[in-house]
Amino acid sequence: MKLDTVRYTATLPMVYIDELKTLAKDRKIPSVNHVINEALDEYMKNMKAAQYEALMKAAGRDDAFLARTVGCSEDFRFIDSEVSGEW
């Protein structure tokens, strides 16, 4: 998926930039920018996963949510058993 981009100035440790430039020069990575984008993508995925996990933990303590979930499961038990072949 291609995302819209914007130029943004950030302060990074020089040692990281030097190492990344060397890796790019040696063609071990496509570019410094590429690695920074990949790192941010991974970071955002981890943050979203952590947020989702926190929401699910909270939902697991919500009696109304649990009642709705069990109710849905009961509503579809017969249909599920037809598909899986279990009765």
C-alpha cells in the first residue's frame, strides 16, 4: 500500500545515521529512508497490537460484552455444527 508522504525533520543519533549510510553504501539496505520507514511501520504495528490487546483485556472484564459474545455464539451454534459436521 502506497501512503502519502510528507517531509519531516527529526533528530536522530548520528551513530545510527552513520551506520545506516554505511549499510546503504555497501548495498546492504536500499536506503537510510527505507530503513527508517520500515522501523516506523513496525513500531506502529506493535503499538496498534498493544492497543488492541488492552481493549480485548478490558472487554474480557465487561459483563455486557461477554454476555453479547456468548449470546452470539449460542445463536450460531447450530449453523456452525452443520458446517463442521458436528452435532
